[in-house]
Amino acid sequence: MQGAGYMARIHFSVCGLGLGHASRCRPIILEAIKRGHDVTVSTYGDAVDYFERVGLSVLKVPAVDYGRDARGAVSIKATLLSNVFLPMKVAAQTLIEARIIEESGAEVVVSDTRASAVLASRLTGIPSTLILNQYNVLLQRDRLPRLAAFFEDIINSFTVVWSLSHRLLIADYPHPLTISTENLRMRKVDEPRAEFVGPILEKLPSDYPPRDRLKEKLGFDPSIPLIAVIPTGPQPDRIRLRDLMMPLLHRQKDFQAIMTGAVGDQSREGLRFVEWYENEYELLAASDVVVTRAGQTLAAKALAFNCRLVLIPIPRQTEQESNAKSLAGKGVAVILKEEDLSLESLSASVKKALDEIEAAAINRYSSFTANVRPVEKILDMVLSL
């Protein structure tokens, strides 16, 4: 490793689908800037607005997304049509990333789930650290099974690129706490070099006062459970969950709730809607139950903050469905299918989470994170290259 006063040029290339990749890279980027390193960031999609909102400028690159049917569920055919030129998109991304690396004078590349950045690092001869929570992709095969199998093979052929990175870090809990068990089945060449670093947290529960005091600070009754509804995922999926949840929350009388991602801020006794909650860690520290999609990043953070989970996976999004199944099997989450969402099912799911999820099961996750400082560790590993 270079001396303590060495200032490096680091390029971060971040997947822009949803906000999970961006939110976990943010603390690493901020720590690098805090230490005086020269940083560039490239991304696309939802992550562009996210980074700009938190005061970080980005370089925009071509986007990749999955397709949805008319009901909003993930569709094999729509995904195939929207990504028919996927190899060309990856090639274009790779050339753009290579140009950014060269023009910025980057000495090391950090790729969060970006194959193009790993390829560009090889083209330019610059070492790379790859951060993943999903190594392989699984597709639903109950419809068009042959097409699904064919397309799954094409997508997973890109896992060869993961092996080209100089370091492979898995932003998930180690066994037996791993969330994305099905999507982390690795090629033999990568299994021994993959390091599970846990959730990448900017704050820890120990940084905050007790939950009842935080509830009171937020204007809620400290003696009543607080439910945080946090729509996540790509923008269409966030908006759909928001629109489904808002009328239900207005009608329910069983619990206190705060929901992010609303259109404008509004509140009444025991219920609050906010467009953006600046300190997501404070919100998690104050909440007894988190109702959200089944993205790995937020689920991992919520568990670190001793939150019980009610998960509403994006329909037919296999990564989210397998995450939800994995966490329900570990006794820390209740699954609520979007198609079954109603006032009654929401209240029943929240009650089940409060009554049946044992504190001991949640504590296994918070205990792991109590003494882990992944941000500092990851940045030191990056700089060691």
C-alpha cells in the first residue's frame, strides 16, 4: 500500500438500476473524498438523480434495464426486446468507461455490478475492485421456458467478466446469514477469492439514541410500533408500490407509519408522507418494521438496524423473490405478494412481523455489523491495488 499521505485517483462506476447500488457506494465515495483522494463517478438511470441530490456530480453513460409487461411485472419478452442490442450497449459502455478512466488519470477502478467498467479497466491496464450482491441472474421459466433458458444463458455469460476483476467483494452477510443465496452461486474460479464484507453502512445503530427516543424526535408516540414504508427498486417499481400503499396507509388505524417517495410532504397524527428522507439510517434506527420491496441493499441495512421486514417483491423479478424467500426462511421477514396487497393483508403482515419474528433472529445480523467497518476496509483494499 502507498504511504499514509498518498492521494490517489479513483474512478467509481456504479449500476444505475434502482438506488441500492448508488446508496452503498456513496459512503465509500464520501470517505475517499474525505481522505483527499481525487474521485470520478459514472452511472445512469435512477442513480444520476440520487448522486446529484446528495451533492455528487456524475458522468452519465448509456443505460441498461429489464422490461416489464402492462401490469408492471418483469417480462422475458419485454426484456429481450429492450436489450436486443445488449452486446452493443455493453461495448459502448466499455469504450466510454475506458475514455473516462484515461481522461481522469484513474489509478484504480471500483465497479459496482458494471461489467463494462471491469472490461474497461482491463483495456486500460488499471486494476479494479468489483462489488456485487448478485453474481448470476435467474429468470422465471413458467412462461416461454426455452426462451427464458436461452436468455438466462446469454446474460450469465457475462459472469466471465466478473473473473477479470482484481478483487471481488460481496456486499452481503456471510453464511449462514447470506440474503441473496440463489444469486450468489459462483463459478469455481471466483468462489475462493470472493470476500463477503457485509452491508456497506455509513452509520451503525450505536451512532443513534434508543428507538423510543428517535420516534419521539420524529413526532411519533414512542410506545407504539413505527412502520417505515420505503419503496425501492427502479423508478417504475417504486412509483407502483407508492401508489398502491398510499391509500391503504390513509385508511389503516393499526399502527404508526412514515412513507418515503411520496409526492410532496404531508402528515397527520400517526402518519407521515415525505418525498425524501435525508438520513435513511436515522429512519431505520427509529422503525420497528420496514415495509419495502425485496432489494438486497435496503434489506441488509434494515436488518443491521434491528428492523423486522415485510417484503413485497417486484412481481416476477427472480432476484427479489429469492431474496424474500431466503429471509423468510431465516425467520426475519414476512412475504406479502403485490397481487395480494390490501388493507387487511398489510395489517396482518405487519402484525405477523411484530408478533412472530423473534428478536434473537434479528440480533444475529446486528451483532455481525456491530464491529465491522466495511467502508474503511473496502477503501483500504481498493487503495492497496
